[in-house]
Amino acid sequence: MANVELRKQISIFVPLSDWKAIRHEAARRRIPMTELCRRWMKPDLTRLRNSEPNHK
């Protein structure tokens, strides 16, 4: 069986105008807003993972 990492949800508050812009961009790309945010965060998360000595 594949090693599946546990997942946790995060929530952030953004101004309504930002939320609408994100929603519009996600619709334009035809992907969920969550996926768009995940893609935007990935480069920084990769950097954080690589710099944290005790990441599990």
C-alpha cells in the first residue's frame, strides 16, 4: 500500500475582492479554487520542507 501522508485543512480570510479574483482565475483555468491556491503555495512549501530539519 502506498505511503499516504495525513492531511489537515487550513483556512484564511481575504478581502472579498481578492476572493472574487481568485475565484475568477480558478474558473478561467477550470480548476477548483483550492487547487489554484495549492499550486501557488507549492514553491514556498517545497522550500520550507527542504529547510526544516525535523519535518516528518
